[in-house]
Amino acid sequence: MSDAIAAELLSQVVLNIFDTVKLTNEVVIQKENFNKFSNQLEKISSILKSLPIEDIENPESLKDALDVLNQAITVAKQLVFEGHGRSKIYVLMNSRRMVARLKCCGEEIRRALRLIPLASKDISEMLDVEYEDEDEQVLEKVEGAIQERNLDGTYANELLCCIADAMGVPKESDALKREFQELKREMESARSRKDVAEALRMEKLIAVLERADLITSVQEKEIRYFEKRNSLGRTPLEPLHSFYCPISGDIMLDPVETSSRKTFERSAIQRWFSQGNTLCPLTMLPLDTRILRPNKTLRHSIQEWKDRNTIITISTIKSLLETNEQEQVLESLDKLQDLCLERQIHLEWLKMENFIALLIGLLGSRNREIRKRVLLILSLLAKDDTDNKQGIAKVDGALRSIVHSLARQIEESKLALKLLLELSKTNILLQLIGNVQGGILLIVTMLNSDDVEAAKIAHELLENLSFLDQNVIEMAKANYLKPLLLNLSTGAKNVKILMAETVSEIELTEQNKLSLVKDGAVRPLLGLLLENDVEIKKVVVKCLLKLSSLLENGMLMIKQGVTRPLLELLYSHSLQSPALQELIVATIMHLAISTTHQQAEEERVLLLDSEEQVYKFFSLVSLTELDVQNMILKAFQALCQSLSGFTIRMWLRQISAAKVLVHLVELNTHAVRVNALKLCYCLTEDGDHRNISSHITERFIKVLMNIIQASDDAEEMVAAIGIISRLPQETHITEWLLDSGALQTISACLKDQHKHASHRKQVTENSVEALGRFTVSANPEWQKRVAEAGMIPVLVQLLASGTPLSKQKAAISMKQLSESSYCLSKPIKKASVLKRCFTAQETGCPAHLGTCTIESSFCMLQGKALEPLVRMLSEQDVGTCEASLDALMTLLDGQTHYSGSKVLVDANAVAPMIKLLSVPASRLQEKTLTALGQIFQLDEVRNKYKAMATMPLVDITQSKDSRLKSLAAKGLAQLGLLDKQSSYF
């Protein structure tokens, strides 16, 4: 044989391989195994193409080898071709046989390769292929279906899906129907070929698969069912004797034949064997215990009998359910439940008999047990059956009746939940369930049920219902916000906007507001704030406004960065919406108010963190409407009262906010005047009048006085009096106040205990502080006007029964008045000798040694202020103690310190003074040491209080304050306990 002929023959083999590979790659069944075969052929093709023909010594042997190889490849090609154009299901049924033949073809090809000269053994072994048992599980199920003839619908559905996966066919009705019809044609083809065995195998598989929903229409099922039902009588048939197990006496479920050809129930004969019996229970002949053959014919007959009687029973039950006999209805429902649990096909029969509408009607029964059974049966009908789910929902009032059961006792509620959960697995029903009035609210309520199972089912049901945005909105209205928050965070833009609109419109509990902020609602809202649409921005700010209304949320929102975007939007030149501006300012006001509740130990958070920000926000007061003005003023009031209040007040003073506020007060527009006044009061708190006093006008003073006299707003009145109490101590301001009748007004505020009773404490404290500016000793004329106004008895009363602050302020006024007492006390004229013989000697004031009265010298003894001032030395409040001590020390000033000391001793003031030495307040201790130093100049006082004063003085000498140590040492020296040359001095 020439080289040309060998090359031609070799080309034919390679071309044959190419065609076979192409066909093999198109196979969809046993794809992995056929791919391996295809790869094997491609390797062979490569080997043949590289074969050096000119080097072969015996061309005839090459020809023979190539003929054998070509024949083997042709057989393989024919095998692959047989799978083309035939039913995929049929190919799958016979795939084991195909793979076995494929293996044989592979072996034949390898044998042929070994015949080719120069083809080494290694090459042959390299082409060895291990084929796998692919799709084995599916094939076992197919063979099981053929053998068992299981006609259950669920089983058929599962089997069909497994077959579809193995074939690579989509699980769609049209595609599966085409494959099913192909299988039927394949069966008819087998019959026409007289291939009875193959046709019977396919017929059995078809009988199972036609039960599957995806390939059999509802109409086809109904036609078959009613044909069968109408062919039956109305009386159930008795079972045949052969249906009973000879051992148990029960109708058999799984009949098996023994080696004696007698049939028993499998479990019964196995139990017989396990008890040591080896003889047939009927024939008493020896049995091979290993042999138990399924009696499929008998099993099929028993099932046919059961199906016939079941269909008749169903018809009977239907008529019984339509009666009003509750016992019969309950009994019938129990039978119906058993049938539903027995076989899947029974559920189909109930649907065909239109039981669904009948059962829905029974949900209106007053009998709880009837309703519970109906709900359970409906759940069984709905399980894994979309048609039944839709059938239930289509019945008029069905969903409403099911929802009503949610409000009943827990067992019934739980059954209703389970049914709704099953229905919710079909998307088209989600809206219908959500539309039932009160339905979602009841489901949300069940989340908090004490029954753990009920709560779990309710949670699953809500998760399913949340697939629809409208249902999520209804859940939010029912205070279940988890789905809304999820949609707000992860939904599409339009969904996020819808969720934000929902938050802005619905009523939220405080707990829900808090949970929304804590669980991350702020970040997606801020993301939406970047949208250019003004309406979207408005929705977002409404949400932020609502969430910030909860004090606890405000601080969280500030920490989450809400301030800067809001301020940037507020200052934006593109902001043309007054409504949006108002919403933003209202939100900032809420955030500001929240800062007043920040705890000292918390990280300091500033809403406005620079003077520039304060300036820009405050400047809007002059540019906006009244409502917005008020909110800005309220925001700054809150900020001034926060932990960062000192800084905010300082920045406000530096930008001359007082000028604007005074102007707003002078305009006397009540709508904004109140808040302007309150903020102005805040700015006076720190005693820094550098940027305030220059803006105070006489008109401003008159407005303040008018407010105090005439305003019905207690808070406004308190603020006005407070401002007066803190105004700079400048003469012209005090004169303006006096000219405006301030003394009379303050007197009225202190004396009228009924006006503004709810704010009496603040009115009194501010009024008595305001009075202090008129009692300064530098202007006795003002003091005189205070005395003439009858204010000293009022001050004394406050010393006795006021609040700690009002006591402190009253003591300060008494101190300032007392500083003038010695100068105003009139010296006592010496009486003539004759007059002294007949009248008693006038002694005068024991403290000031002259003639004193309340009105003329403002004497605290005449005013009976001494006793309450001494009692105040024992107050817990350090400021109150210090103020009372200051007032009492005026009795020790100048020439009267000896007489004043005696007055204090007689008033029992020394002991409480000594106790003040132990109070950890250095300024108070220093003043007390100074006072005691003067009093201890009296010998009898030193001796009396030496023991009591020693230890407190010694303790102070151990302190680090050199000034206090020196004063304490002087006291010890006065008591004779320390040398006057001691180093302490």
C-alpha cells in the first residue's frame, strides 16, 4: 500500500472522528461521560495527524488497524446519533445502557490503536477513560417510579423536576409538556416496532408523570376525575378478602410475597421473622426469610379500591357539611382532615369538588372547634399548591374571615397565622392579604404574643408581606418598622423616597423614633438630602424633624453628622422654599434642645462648633418670618443652657447678638419678644457686660418694666426681671429703672404671692436679686427708697423662709444696707443730771450704739434680721452661708466691732461660725477666720469656745493654703494654744 493511499485512509478516519466529536458535544444527557469520550477522540485525532506514515515498514498492517479503528468510531458515531432527535426522557431512561455501549466503543478504539505500528502502549494507556455513574440518583428515581407506579401528585412533581435538571430543560410548563409529548410518541413508536417491554416501561413512567401539575392542565385532571367519579356508585365497596393481611388482620399497605407465594403486610411478616419464626403462617412450610417480593398487582388493586371509596366518601362529606348539625359537621371535618393528610391526590379531588368555598363559609360558624378544623384543612389545601392558594383568596370574604380569627383565642389565631403564611408564599396574594382592614395590625400584635410559636409565624408572615412596599407602609403604621428601615437602607431610590414619605407622615411612638435612629435611618436619609428635587428634600427634612423631636435622638443625630448637611442646605443660594427653610430651622431647634440633656460624663458634642457658624445661623433672625425667628431664638436659648453654653454665650456676645435682641424687644411684637427676651436673659448670665451695656436703652428698660407689670406670660415676666437683676451696675441704668417705677414693681412681685404662682420661685429669686442693685451702700439715697418702699421686712421674711438662692440674695441686700447702718445711726444725747435722776438712761442700739430704726438706719437688729441670718449659717448651701456671714460681719466693721461681737455672741452666732471652719470652701473659711479673730478678742468668748474651735483651727493649719494657715494660727494664738512667734505666721 502506497503512502498516498495510507494518507487518504488516515484522513477518512480523522474526518469520521471530527463528525463524531461534533455529534457528541451536542448530547445533553450524561454530558460529562460523553465529554470524556469526545476528549478521547480528539486526542486520538491529534495522534493520527502526527503519525509518520513514511516511516512505517508494513503499510498493510497500518491499513488493517485503520479499518478496525474507523469501524469502532463509526459504531460510536451511530450510538451518539441514536440519542439525537429522540425524546430526552427516553434517552435518560436508557442512558445507563448507552454509557455501557460507550465504554465498549472506547475499549474497541484502544484495541485498534494498539494495532497501529509505532503506537506505543503508553499512548493506549493515556487514552484510558474512567466513566462515572452520572445522573444515578435520577435514574434510580425513574426506575422506582416505573416499578412502584406512585400516582401521588407531589411525587410526580418532584420526579419531573429531577428529570428536567438531568436533561437540562427549563422547569417551565411549555418546555416540559413538549418533552412529555415526545415521550408519548416514543412509546407509540415502540409499540409499532412491537417492542412491548420498552413500550410498557414508558407507559408506566407516563402514568406517573401525567400527575405532575406542570404537564397536565387543571381541565384535563378534572375531566379524568369526573369521568371516574360518575362511573362509581354511591355506596362504598367492602374490601376483598385478599386485601387483608393474614397475620395482622388489617388491610395491607405494603403487600409482599414470601417464598411460599403467600402475601402478607411487610411489617407483619418481618415481625414474624424477628420473633424466630421460619415457617409460613398459612402453609406452615419452611420459608426463605431473605425473599420478600413486593406484590405490586395486589397493592395497585388495594389502592384502586381505596380511591374509589374515597371519592364516594368525599361526596358524602360534602353533603354533611352543608347541614346545620354541628356534631355531624365536626365529625365530617375530622374525616376530611384525615383524607388530606393521607394522600396528596385527595387534596386535588377536594379542590375539584369545590370544597374551598364550602369551607370558607364555615369560618363564619360560632363554633370555635369548627373554625379551627376549617383553618387547618385550608392550610393543608394551600400547602405547595398555588392554584389552591389563589382559589382560597378568590372566595368572597375569605381573607377577611381568616384575619378575623387572628383576634380570637391563641390556638385559633395560630392556625389562622399558619394559613396566611402559606397563602403569602404566592406573590400575587400579598397585596390582597395586606389590603384586609386591620390585618397587618393584628399580625404585628401577634409578634408580642406569649406563645413563642405564634410570634415566630407572625414574624415569617410579615417578612413575606414586606415584599410589597404598601404592606411595609401598613406595618410602619402598626409600629413595626424593621421592613421600612431595610427598604430605606437598601431599596431603590424610588423605594427609599416612599419609605421616607411614610416616616414623615405616620405617627411614631418615642420608642420607634429611637429605634429608627439607633438602627441606621439617618444615613440613608442624608443620602436622599443630596437629591436636587426640592420636594424630596422637604420629605427628608420632615423625617429628620420628626425623629429629632425625641430628646435622646437629637444627640445621636448630631453625632451621626446631620448638622452640616442641614446647615449647608439652609444657607444654600438655591433654597427658594420658605416651607423647607422652616422645616430645617425647626429640626435644628430640636437638635439644640437635645443638647441641654447631655450628661457631663459624655463626650462633649457641639451643634454649632465655631463663632462663624453661630454668626451665620443667628443672622437669619433678621431675615426670616416670625415663626422661623422664634425657632432660631429657641435654638440659641437651648444651646446657651447646654454643657457648651458658656462658649455659645461668649460667641453670641462677641457677634453683638445683644444689639439685635434689644431691638427685637423694643419692637414690642409679642410673637417674637418673649423668645428674644429669654435669650437676652441667657446672655447676661456670665456677668460679662462688655458687649451688652452699650446696647441697653431707656426704651428697652421701659419695655421691660411694662412686661413685668402687664404680661400674662410668666416665663416672659421671669426673663424680664432676670435681665434687670443682671444689668450692669451703672448709675444711668439704675436711674432709668427708678424712673420707670422699678422699685414699686419689684415690691409688687415680692409681695403678691398669687400672681404667676406656677413660677413663684423664679419670680421671687429674680426679684430679690434685682432689688440688690438698689441697696448698694455707695448710694444711701437708693437704700432709703428701698426702706421707704417697705422692702426690708420682705427681705427678712425671705431670710427666714425663702429658697437657698433667695436667702442668699436677700442676705446680700441686708449686708449692703447694714454697711450704712453705723453712719446713719443717730448718736444718743447725754441727758442732764436732773433728768437722769428721774428717767432711765437711753441705751441705744446694742450694735451701732445709737438710735436705729428700719427706715432711718436700715438696722438689721431693728428689722429682726439677726436671728434668721444666724440660722442661715447652718444651711447646706455654701453660697447661702457665705452671704449670711457677710451680712453678720458688717456688725464687726469699724468702731462697733466690740459691740457687734457681743451682739453676735448673744445671738449664738459663734458656734455655727466655728462649724463653718470645717466646710471645704476656702473663701468661706477665710471669712470665718477673720470674723472669729475679731470676736475672740473678747476674753469670755475665747474661754467659752476654746475647746470647740481648737480642732477645726488645727485642721486648717494642715492645709496647703498659706493664707488660711496663717489666719488659723492667729486664732490658735488668740486661744493661747500657739506661740505668737510661731513659723505659721
